Amino acid sequence: MSRTLPRSPSRYGVILGWTGSPEAPDPESVGRYLERFLMDPLVMRIPRPIRALLVKGIIVPRRKHRSAEAYRRIWTPEGSPLAAHTEALAKALQEQLGVPILHGSAYGKPTLEDAVREASASGDLPWIFVPLFPHYAGATRGTLERRFEQAARQAGLRTAGIVPPFYAAPPYIEALSRTAAPLLEEFRPDHLLFSFHGLPRRHARQDAAKGPEYDYVTQCRTTMELLIRALQWPKRKCSLAWQSRLGRGWLAPETRAELARLGQSGARRLAVIAPSFLADCLETLEELGIAGRAYFLGNGGQAFLLCPALNHAPCWVEGLSAIIDNYYKNAAL
């Protein structure tokens, strides 16, 4: 968490919300993290007793060793890539905006509640909450928004609201384009795959029924359309898939199946971009960059490019700063 606050008077403060990471790439640390994540009622929408039986008795014991090995493949001297990128983004945003920036996670350390308590103790500033997810899903933004609102009430935090999904915001699309365009120009792929984080179809339908601001699938497709336009990329050479499936009944096509289809149908040079992940993490670095690459090459592909996430690239620091500052200027305080 960023703890060096600006010396000059600030207009507002910002709390960044993210999912979190295990504290170490070992089975016990990963198991604790998976249990906190999967016991969230917005992640597994089934009655708590059944959820506890499945998570603690079956899923975590079976998955923690395999997941720990995957984390070991991407772990850095600074720890989890996601945690390191989030900390770096917070520091860069604080320098760019000149306001205090804190961050907290749903399932790791520091917690979102830690960040809210620190914000509450820092003075009578209005605080903006920014979930680091451009699209709405109950298991990501929904969880973070609910926990922030609860923690803010308990701490008596003065809030300036929650930045809504920014899946179509020009600064976000521009940052994606500026990051990917030079890589695509150099790599010259014959196909571009957009891989978004998957959801159970039932969850996607339930959320979308509440209105367009909760429609994850449409929001993801909108991001893809806008980015294709910004990149001036031919639509016939693009496809969309959904990754990180945890069972049956999820959004389709699944990324792994699409990687096989593309390789077997003649795509030789494949570029992959994952716009729903603002920072590189297990899902981008290992699932796509290592396992996905091997799967595509094993199904007839010849070259594979994974476009990096926005992380704390200067164009994204500028873009997210603009999104935050524009929100503050239009917020009803």
C-alpha cells in the first residue's frame, strides 16, 4: 500500500481496489487465498453450507498444489506480479495526480478494509474508489464495491463515489491501442485473439438483467469493437474467447478451445490481447503466456505474441488519471 502522502493540500484521495494474490507460491498460501476467493458468495452463488463443502473439502485440496506450481512459474523477486504492478501503479498515479493513493484487495494483503481505515485516519478528504476492472462482473467489481461501501460506512469515511466501469472510456481504449499497436506492427500476426476472463453463463445473465451497466458480455464486446477500430485492424482477422473456466456452463468459446481451432485451421502467427486484465497476473502470464502459447504451437501454430497488460505504463497512468479526475469533477459531493 502506498503510504507516502502528498505534502500539499489535496482535493481528494483515491483507493484502488484489486483482487489480491497469495502471499507466497506454496500450496498452503495458495490454498488460503483460493478458499477466501471461492467462499465469496458472489463468486460461487450457491448456499453457504454447500459452498463450504465444495470449496474446503474438494476444490481447494485438489487445486492448491497445481495452482502453486503455476504461481511459481511467474513469481518474481518482488513477489506476485499482480501485487508489484498494483503497488507501482499506485505510486505512479500519486505522482501524476498529486493526491493520496491507497490500494487494498479483496482476498490478499493489504485488504480493502485496511486501505479504508488508513484513508479515514488521514483527514477529512473525499475519497474516490476505483475498482481496477474496466468491465462489471459480480465476482470482481461487485465484490469490491460491496466491501468498500460496507468498510466506508463502518469507518465513517467521506466518499466521493465509485468510478463506474470504464470499458468504453477513450483514455482506456487509447492506452490499450498505444500499448498493442507497435507490438502488432513488428510481429505482423495473421490473427488477433481477444481473450476476456470467463464467467458462468448464469451469472452473466443474472447481472445483465439488472441493466446495461451490469452487462459484462456486452461491455467486453464493446471494448473489443472500439479497440479493433483504434488499431485499424480487420475484423475478419479477429475472434473473441473466454478464459479461466472453472467448470461447466461458462461463456463460450473457451480460450483453450479457440487456440486449438485457430492453430488447426491455418493461423500461423497469433497475437493475443486480454483487455479485462489491467495488470499482468497468473491469468495472463501463465495461463496465456506459458500454457496458452504451448497449446497453440502444439496445434499447428508457428509464432505466438501475448500483448502485455497495461500495468503501470506511462500511457495508462495518464489515462487512468484522466478517468479519475474527470469523475471527480463531475461527482456530486
